[in-house]
Amino acid sequence: MDVQAWTFVIVGLSFALYIGIAIWSRAGSTSEFYVAGGGVHPLANGMATAADWMSAASFLSMAGLISFLGYDGSVYLMGWTGGYVLLALLLAPYLRKFGKFTVPDFVGDRYYSSFARLVAVVCAIFISFTYVAGQMRGVGVVFSRFLEVEITTGVFVGMGLVFFYAVLGGMKGITYTQVAQYCVLIFAFMMPAIFIAIQLTGNPVPQIGFGGDLAGSIGTQIAGGEQVSLLDKLDQLNTELGFAAYTDGSRPWFDVFCITAALMVGTAGLPHVIVRFYTVPRVRDARLSAGWALLFIAILYTTAPAIGAFGRVNLLDAVRDAYYSEDAAEGVENAKVIPDWFKTWETTGLLAWVDKNNDGQIQYLGKDGKAAPPFVGSPAFVEGTGPSGQRLLSNALTTDNDNELFVDRDIMVLANPEIANLPNWVIALVAAGGLAAALSTAAGLLLVVSTAVSHDLLKKTLMPSITEKQELLAARIAAAVAVVGAGYLGINPPDYVAATVAFAFGLAASSFFPAIILGVFVKRANREGVVTGMICGITFTAGYIIYFKFMGGSSDQWFMGISPEGIGTIGMLINFVVAFFVSNITKEPPQEVQDLVERIRIPQGAGEAHEIDA
């Protein structure tokens, strides 16, 4: 069977499984809709948390960023991995012991204020919509290639699927669906990695092959028969083409620090991950869930750098100085002809070639040690073909050098099996894995939006007298509206998947993380201080991102050289400083709130979780 047929079979079977699970585990009460009834086994919750956490940014975009940015791309790897350790050790058990449904619930009760709850609701919705934009774009990227439809159509299909099992099943349906999605995505991520590791290094373990020598026929072709390590060869290829060495960094150290810190503390403040620890029966189970999730996450995160490096080697070998058509290569001794996968991806609009010197050959060149091709804009194709058979562009891509190749970083994981000429069923399996990663996180995020509206805004603030049935209906309506908003952002995303997701982490770092840390560990933190800190932190961070991403701000204007991806660290510091200052000049919290803080942070009190939950 061809790739498309395999894709229909594998993706169709996986979606049938997800929908079947959603129907089997559909929620019948608000408790099941919000926290799956609090009865999920730690192992299953750990697997569901890993699927919820490993979004399209982890599955599709992170390895692509590492492939193009090399060492600089490691900030995403370090930040997201370290952030989960921080969450598991510092916050998860305490929040579970507090025993509330949502993060706004925690903020509202801990800071004894409906206004604090309202601010937290707004922050949760803002963060979740920013995050879900990346997931919907990931869905569109997958469908645009493997189902041969436009990205917009792919997003609409994904919206329908998420709507079905998120709105029907709630947290209970999403949890067990995500267990299946984790199995699909991790198998889909590891299978091509193992194949390509054997091809390039002769070692079936990608993590070991990543640091090993090139071997086998493909390695011999790339290295010219020499015994050379994969990373050394990548450094050599990059520098020969005018880019920075793959293992060197070009970002300022302070920006690297700020991005890593923002991703770490943003992880610990993400509402759709935190709510996972309310779905288990006991505080001890929250710790176990975090441990299992960290193990399941590590499998993918330790493999991503290898996939990025493998993809870079194969891409450079396949397209560097290759001729686009066989006609153009005639008469040239030992000429390379561009493979079929290049033209297939070209039709998606996510890969393009601008033949600047009209020689029919693809030159992939850098300048001044730039780590990645500095294209401005994205290609927009029109009907017709160029002189060498390439798709015509409605707008010429501009660069400050002679580079002729545009590759969207989000396609590298999906294109990698095709570039390596793996079997069609492996290529289709990666499509199913990418969809599982994107849809699992999108469902969790949409549930956060729906619970923030129905539980925190309506039930706890505006309409406390509504019945459980009315509250459940409101949650489903809110989820449906959120799906539409998420679809729009998926069609019109602000950046690459990983970069878009990084903005959400910055917003979480500058709003929720200080509020949660102070709420658990500082009895003196009060509503005036924390609410003011949250407003200042998220306003500064959002304003900075909007100015530089949507209003034409240039990198020369960055505050202390900090990129929009890392500005959440400064927003977090502003939040902490404002919250401390205002808390200490205003009235201290009521005694019962201070007693609550004492109870939730005493380890030996973990056994009292059932009493507190009640």
C-alpha cells in the first residue's frame, strides 16, 4: 500500500480506539467531568499526564528546532524536562492535598477572594488558548501532508475529533483516551528513530547512536568513507555550508537562561498539567503519578536530540547541491536528483525552493555563521511551474544570503522517515503519533477552559445556585466554544509550534507559578499582593510578546537581549516582587487561611487527604 492508504488505515484505527474509549468512559457527573471522579490509578494517570504534557511541540516541533538550531535548540529540551521535575517535587503533592478541582479554585480559596478567582480564570483561558494554537497547527501540518488536504481543512477535522471526545467524556474520557494516545505516540516516535539509528550508526538505541560514529553504507556515503562521529560530521557539514557549527551555540547566555527558566517554571504553572494530580485517590498517588509521568516523558525527550541530528544529516545529504529535475541533471557526471518526498512536501506549502541563479540546482547556504536559513515570511504557492519544474511562488522569499531552500521546522519529524526511505507503514505511523500528541494536549487544554468557565466563573462566582446538571451542560457548551476559538488560532498561529507553546509557558510562569508557590509556602501572602502580582506579571509578559510578535518590534529592541520566548522569567520576577511588597504592606490573611497553609505543606498529613477532600 502507498503512504496515503497506510495513513488512512492506521490513523482511522487509532481514532476509532479514541472515540470508543470516550464513549465507554463518558462522564456522568461534574466530578467525573472535572477530575475523572478522583479514582484513576497512578500508572494510568502517569501515562495520561505524559500524553497531556507531550504535545505537538514535543512530538513535532522540538526535534525540528534541534535539527535546525543545534545546540541552541536544547533550551526547549532542558526547560521542559527540568520543569516537570520542579512540578513533581515542589507542587503536585501539595496541590493534591488541597483537594480542589482547578487552579482558579485553589487561587480563589487560598486567597479568600472571588476577584482572585476571576483573575485566575482569565489567566487560565489566556494561557490555554495560546497553548492550544500550537496543537491545532500541528494537526493541520499532519493532515496537510498525509491526507493531502489544506492545513485549514486539517484543522477543521481535528476540531471535530477533539470536540467529540473532550465534550462527551470530560476528564474521565480524556484520561483513558490519553493512555491510548501515549502508547500510539511513543511507539510512533521511537520506531523511525530506531530504524534511522541503525541506518546511520549501526546502533539500534538512538540515544547511544546520537553520540556514536557514522556507519554502514549511508554513513560511508555521507562521510566519504571516513570513520567519523555523527556530531563531528554535522559540525563539518554546517560550517562548510556557512552555518554555525551544530554543537556551538549562538544565542546570548542570558537569553538561554531566561528561556530555560521560563519553560521550567511555566511547566509548574500550567493548569492543564496541574489538574492531573486531582484525578488520583490520594496524595501518595500524586507523587507516584509524577514519577511514572517523568519516566514516560524521558523516553521521548532523550530521543528527540537524536532524531533532530539524524534528520539534519539526511536532509543535508539529500538536498545539498541536488538537481530539482532529471532534465536539469543531464550531462552532469554523478549528479544527484532531488527525491520524490521533496516535491510531495512542496505541495503542502511547508517546503520551498527559490532558484535564484537559475541553474536548476538547490543551494543550501548560510552566511556569517547563522544557525538557520534567515527567511522572512512563508512561501505561498500559485498554480504553474517554474523553469526547472518547481512550484511557483506568489511572494519571493527574502534572505540576506544566497540560500535557496525554505524548510518549515515543524515538518522535520514527519518528513524524517520519508527522507530516510523507511517503509510506508512507518511513515503513516508517525502521522498517527503526531495527531495523538496534538489532540491529547488540545483536549486537556480545552477541558481547562470549559471548567474555568463553568465551575470557577459560573458555579463559584456568578451563579452559585445552578444545579450539577446545569453546570455540566455549561462546561460542555464552553468546551464547544473553546474548540472554535482554538481552530481559529490553529489556522492563524503566531509562530512555529514550539515557539507558540513557549509563549504559553511564559504566560504561565508570570502568572500562576508565583501565586501557587506563595500560596503553598508563604502564610503571609494575601489576596491583595498575589492578585496585583498576577496582573502585573501577565500584563508585562503578554504585552512584550504581542509587541515583538504582532506589532513589528525588532530584536534590537529586546530588553537586555531577552527574546519573547524567555520574557516570562522577567514577568515572574515582577510578579514575585510585587506580591511580596503588597502583601507586606497590607493586612495579613485570616487565621483559618494560615492554618490551611500549615496543613497542606506538612508531609505527615498526607494521610489526611481523604478528610480534606471531603
